[in-house]
Amino acid sequence: MTKIMEVVFDGSVFRPSRPVHLEAGKKYTITLKSIPEDSDVEQDSAFDISSLAVTTDIPDLATEHDHYLYGLPKRGVHEG
């Protein structure tokens, strides 16, 4: 089981920012990642991923990508 949750370190313990549904008394391993207070999502390179889009004029590219990438048979008939 994997859960991702935000926590706050109060100087001695980690306190979850939301209710946690875990079994009391059971041991868990946690991985920590610091979240900057002033993080700006718009500065994340993934935020502007649409700028990488190109026009292909292939109307069924999203549903038939395996056909176009790997030469596999098309999966079905598509409305167009």
C-alpha cells in the first residue's frame, strides 16, 4: 500500500494535514520531500507542456498511437 500525504513537522513529530486512515500501532516507512512555501506551479516546466504540441492532421492519433508508432493493426473503427 502506498499513500501520499502532506505533513507538518512541529519540531518533534510529523503531523498529518488531513485525517489519516492507518492502523494504529503498526510500523510504517515514510519518504520525505520538502515542499517550498513559495512554490509556483506556473514555473514548473510540466505546466506548459501544451507548448510542445504539434499539429499532425491525424484525427485518430490519440486512440491509434500504437498503429502509427509501431505499425500494429488499428484497434477499431472511429467516428470522424
